[in-house]
Amino acid sequence: MSRRIAIVEDDPAIRENVADALRRQGYEVQTYPDRPQALAAFKTRLPDLAIVDIGLGAEVDGGFTLVRELRALSETLPIIFLTARDSDFDLVAGLRLGADDYLTKDVSMPHLLARIAALFRRVDVLSTPGHAEDIVVRGHLELDLKRMTARWRDKPVELTLTEFWMVNALVKYPGHVKSRDQLMSEANLVVDDSTVTSHIKRIRKKFLAVDPDFDAIDTVYGMGYRWMAS
Amino acid sequence: MDGILTGMRWPRFKFSIRAKLLLVSLVLLAIPLLGYSFVREMENVLRAGQEQVLLATARAVATTLHDRPALLERRAGETSASPSEPSEIEQIVKSLQRSNSRIWVIDRQHRLLALEGGLRRDENEEAPPQGWWARVLHTLLRPLYTLLLERPREDFDDTLPEEVLSGGKEVYSALAGVPTSRWRQTADRRAVILAAAHPIWVGDEVVGAVVVEETTNAVLSLRNRAFEQLIATTLAAFLLGAGTLFVFANHLSRRLQRLRDETERAIDAQGRVMHGFQAARDRDEIGDLSRSFAAMLERLADYTAYLERMADRLSHELRTPVAVVSSSLENLKSETVPEGARVYITRAEEGVRRLNIILTRITEATRLEQMLRHAERERFDLGRVVSGCVAGYAGAFPAFRFELRLPERRIEIEGSPDLIAQALDKLVENAMDFSEPDRPIDVSLTVEGNEARLAVSNEGPELPEAMQGRLFESMVSMRGEARGSHRNTPHLGLGLFIVRLIAEFHHGRALARNRPDGKGVVVQMVLPLAAPEPRPARSESELRNA
């Protein structure tokens, strides 16, 4: 049974290009140009993964509304925002709504495919209990590489896919400095430096929310970041 | 903002509205001047009147005597009258006499035939002014009066000098048949005497002369009283007028100052329009001004917001077609494409990559500004950030040589280390763009007084004179003259603008100038040091080890 992916995107060229690339990978793809059509279809049958643009035709924030409605229908459905908007504000708003990842449209197709594959792997692991675990432990940090979840001092830290990959890249070799470029490629991401900076900032904040004394991510100015083994 | 402010030359000393209105009130001084000339005129009229009256008196005496030539004859025969009984002449004279005047009669030989009356007035003639307010004013102003006005004195020497009797001009004229008057000073120069002489005709012959004398003291005291009143009234008018003007000016300048303060507060250090300008409701010009400021600021805010959104919109609008191109290219790669066409795909991809960088750069400044609004400030060691960054550049750009000079001690500033690193990136990028090949790029951090100076200097073309002030503005670039082409990336002239934004976020400034040795350019950020902490701050590694 092939996976079903829904693409909600108002620009026909991008919609079809992404759909073609996904179909070539063997996915079954449905495309919707606006929110009402997509919602009607989702109510009948949920896809296995949804890729949603924020601006949908006349609805400037139609994507946000759609994701909220979609989350009400399913709590576990993987959702990716694929949008031209790159402001921090939209990014935070999108992730708050429960999207698993937030990508700008300049993401390359292989990177998009890697994310989709990773999200499906996670769904598989979650749906088959008792599956062998693949857990990395670094001090107080526990990374479940299959489920792509993180725990700090036995408390869960909610990370997006991008953030999880960045943390994973950092803890692979504790103490080694990872440059921004390295972090980007590990996270299957092509963005500018300041986006990496703000991702790291958000990761720190998420850990700090769990543990106010968290200081394991160290900034090495001019070079990058490293994980400090405590 | 800094550039704009230093561009404007504020006048060094301030000439306030208050001072100007006070100066204007000096016009009121014309009133006492007018009054003065009026009183002078009045004095002249009084003097002329006095002269006429004296002449008339003299004529009256002369006319009376003219009917009795015998009197003159008889008297002329005697050497002197017995002092005890008044002669007939003296009786006549007495009957025509005015108070405070002296009348004398002489014959042709200048012999004194009769002398009647005295010139002195009663000393206490001047009654104090009526009413308590006038009295208070009078007492207050008395020193001023004494200073300005000449008081008539009654202690003058009133003897009839011989030379007047024998040689006075008026006496001669009168004896020659012409009525004349003359002012002369007393011998002791304490008073002025007006003398009017009239001939006494008997038939066709002048037999003697009548001289009537009076001091001008009566006129003087009249004039003085007028002056006193004038001074008192004009002083009161002046004080009242100037006081009113001062209060009014105060009110005006307070309102203007408030307007100025509000206007200054309306735009923040980053040049953004802040909301909260309260338009005044007054129905006058200042109220109008305030309302037009409010309207202007509102429009400006709209425009700024439009510009801020503009870059975002533009980049957003362009991103979608660029994404169409790049996703199409990626799909195309999966298709079977003749080998000869692959090179075009590669070139198209390279073009798309550059487009994407341009789009990112366009929004970089706007995103930075958004970030600055929410950025958190912390205290950190500037030296550590700079040394880390420079070590990073050495690894990232092996084609360039970096020389770093750092002070020994910690240099703590308040702000965001990430932002400082970003600004240093831009400074170094700029230096590499203009650097001569194989010449080192100097990065130095020094402390001068309360400021840290982070300077990046390169050898290369100097700055044109016209560019020096504008280098830190948005979209200003000298890229056309840059030699560096180590990166095939587009340049939009936003780098130094970002440096300026970050320097201003740290309450500092950015400067660019030619090197003293004339070989290149040094661009620097001047940042205020953090205020010294009461206890020494623990370094981060100490904290971590704790």
C-alpha cells in the first residue's frame, strides 16, 4: 500500500512540480488549490501526510486555519508547512499550531523527500509497539532516533524535525564544534546563517523550559556550536 | 539616525522666544520718550506764557507810570527815598504785583527808582501726592526722580546784581524803547530768572524802564510733577506690558517645547515612527502645527510600514516563481535529458541559487530590524566573541590573512553576542571585498575611555570623499570599484547598513574612514562599555565548572 500525501498549494506550477517529484518516489499524491476543497476531502478520508502552504488564494492565513482544523481531525498526522514566508513570526505561529516542520519554498527536492521519509519512519515506529529502540544517551539527554523524540532529565522536550536533527548532529560528537553549514546539511536544510541562529535559540529555549539551568549548547563565535558534555 | 543628527548643525546658542519678546517689549520705551518730548513742549509753552505774562505786567506798570511822569521826575531829583514810607511808585507797583515776582523801576540813568517783591517761593509748596498708592509709588520712585530730575531750589542768591541793573540787555533795549525779555542765571547759578523789561514813555521820550522778574522755578516744579507722573505711569505700563508679554512668551515657549519634546519622542533612535503623538486641541497656529505634525507622523508611519512590508512582499512574491523554476529544474533532472543540455540545467540552477541569495539579502535587513526589536541583551566579553570569529574566518577564507589585536583584559559590553558576530561578519566581508590580494586584514579591539572600538582595516582603494557619510545607508555600495571577487555572490550594499543597525542597537555608532597611511580603509564600530558591576562577573567557564 503506497503512502498518500496531500498537497495544499495555490500555485499550480509548484503544486504539480512537487506532486510529480513525490509520485516519482512512489507516493500517491492528491492536490488541492484551496482550503475548502482540501478540508472537504480530509473529512472524507485523511491522508498519511499533508504539505500545506500558508497563503491559499484569497485566504492570507488559510494554511494556519487548515492546519488547526486538520489537527482537530487527527493528532498524529504528520504536517509540513511549505511556504514562501520566512519570517520568524510565521515560523513560530506555524509550529505552535502543531506542524511537524516548517520549510521555505527554496528547500531542495531531496531535502523535502528526506523529511517526508523521516516523518513516515516515525509514524511507523509509533504504530508498531515493542519495536526495537534506538536510543542515544548523552548525560541527561536521551534521544530516541526512531521516534525522533528527545528527553532531558527524563522530561520530554518537544522538538520539530529540524530541531531534532540539529540536536542529533551536535550530540554525535560532544565537544566538537559544528559549523552552521554542517548543522544545515545534517538537518537537511538550506537556509541562511541567521535562521540557524534562531533555530539554536529556539532549541535552547525549549530545553530551558524543562530545565532552567540548561547550558549544554555552547556558542563558539565565528565557528558554530558544540554540545558540552556535563 | 546618528548620521542625520550630526548632519544638521544646531545653532550653538539659543535665542529663545522669551528673550525675543522681551526685546520686542523694549518698543514700549517709546512711550516715555514721547512723553518726555511732550513734557518738554509743555515746558516751552509754559515758559512762553510766563514771558508773556511778565511782559504784560511790565507793560501795565509802565502804562500806569506813563500817566505820572512827575513821579519819575521827582524821584530822579532825590538821591534816595526814605525807606520808612513807601513811595507812590512803590504803591503802584505793589498794586500790580504778582506773587513771587520782583518789579523794579529805573530811570534813564539806570537809577533804581523802586523795587518791590521777592523771588523766593514757599519751600513747602510741593504737597505730597494724594492717595496711598500714589504715595507708595512716590516714595519708591523718589531716588529715581532725584537722579533724573533737577529740583528747583529756593536758596538762590536773589540780590539784584549791579551789572544787571546797569548793563542788562533787556534794560538797554527797554531804555531804547523796545520791550524785551531775557532769561539769566542767578549769580550763584542755582536758579534761572526771567526778566521782562518795558519802557516808560512820556510823550515821545523814554524816561525809564520797568523790569519784572520771576524765577522759572514754578515752571520747573510743574514740569517735574509732569515728569514724575509720566515716569510712574510709563513704568507701570512698561512693567505691566512686559510682564504680560513675558507670561505670554512663557506660555508660548512652554507649548513649543512640549511640541518639540513630543516630536522628538515620536521617532526613536532607529528612525522608526513611534505611536503616541498627541495632537493638541488648541485653536491657534501652534495647535495647527501640532496637528499637522501628528498627521505627518501618521503618514510617515504608514509609509515606513509600507517600505518595511515592501521588501518582504517583494521577496515573497519573487520566491514563488523562483521556487517554480527550481522545482521544475529538479524534476527535469529526473527526466532523460540529452547530455548536451545538462550544462544548461547546471547554469540555470546556479542562476536560481543566486536569485535565492538576493532574496535572502533583501529581507535580511528587515528581518534584522524585527529581530532587534525582540533581541535580549546580556553582558558578555567582546574580546572572546571577536577572537572566536577571527579564528573562524581564518578557517573559512584561507585566501586571506587575518591579523588580530586584542587587549589583555575582558571587555564587557551589554548586548547580543550573536548580533556582534553578525556585524563583524559584515565588516570582514566588506574588507575582503576591497582588499588588495595577499595583504593582511587587520582586526583590532581597543578601549578608549568608556568605549570599545572594534576596527577592521584593509589595504585597498580609499573611500571617495562624497561616500564617507553615506556608506552606512541602505543600498549604498562601492561595489563597482571593488576588486575582490572571491565569492560569486551578489552585493546589495546592505552589509554596512546592518553594521550600523547593530551598532545602534548597542547604543554605539559605526564609522568609516581612510587609513592615516593612505593605503586603505578602516571601518569601525564604537560601542559603549557595560557599566562596571559591583562584584566581578564570573566568566562563563567558571559558571559551568561551578
